[in-house]
Amino acid sequence: MNRFATIESGGEVFSRQNGFTLLEMACVLAIVALLAAILLPYVPHGTTRPQLGAYALEVATVLKLDRMAAIRNRRPVATQVDARTRSLRSGATGQLLRLPDDVELNALLPGSCDERAAFSSINFFPSGMSCGGTIALTRSGVGYEIRVNWLTGGVDVVPHSTF
């Protein structure tokens, strides 16, 4: 089968190939690359903003449960915070909460609590009080702060921007 077709018109001979020219292929590839460059930033990668909010609420829930356990059992409970591994461990249940690799965890914790070193924990007392602390979860310039009030032991989640 012949790939070329010959067309005669008024004594002139034209030949035509089936397929695309190199220029046509380059134009199509350029258009596809341009569309990809425009649309790719809008495709979610990793943790989305709603997921980050859910993680913040999960951290706050672990802290609130530890506070309630301290009050109920009438003994101190410490929630361990490890910013390096992006994890929290409940002092009441032993539950380990790990955050994804793309979520940054920063903790501002007291150096001592109840006259003991407390660099990596938030401590709750039987009275409901705490030594306080703040845990910040951020990703791509947005985030949430989970604040533990030192006087009341109350736990609040506050959205914030890191711009």
C-alpha cells in the first residue's frame, strides 16, 4: 500500500502524506505544556486546607481528653509533643497522633511546669489548670494554633496566616 497519494490538477502533480508535520506536533506539545503550567498549581498536592483544619481539631481533641482525664482521675496527665517527628502522644490513653510530612508542627512550651522540666509536654493538673503552651500547624503559609491556657487549662483552635 502506497503512503503517498498523487493528485493531478491541470497538469500539475501534488503529493500528499498521511500524518502530521514536525511543526504541527511542536505546536500541539507547546499548547499542552502551556495548559499544564497554568492548571498544575490548582491541583491539590498533599494536605489541603480543610485537612489541616481537621488535624488541628484532632490535636485539640487529644489535649481536651487529657485535661478531662486529669480532672476525672484526680492526677496529673502530660501530653507529649515531639515537633521533630510531628507527633503527639496522649498521657491518658497512650494514643499516638502523627501528622503528615508536609505539615509543619511548631510548639511553644514552658521550660518547667510544677517545678519540673517540661520541655516537650503540656501538663494538666487535677484542678483542670495547666502550665499552658501553643502548638502551631502550618502548610503553605496557612495554619492553625492550638492554644492551651495556663490558668484555666482550656484548649482553643485559632486560624492564622504566616505571611
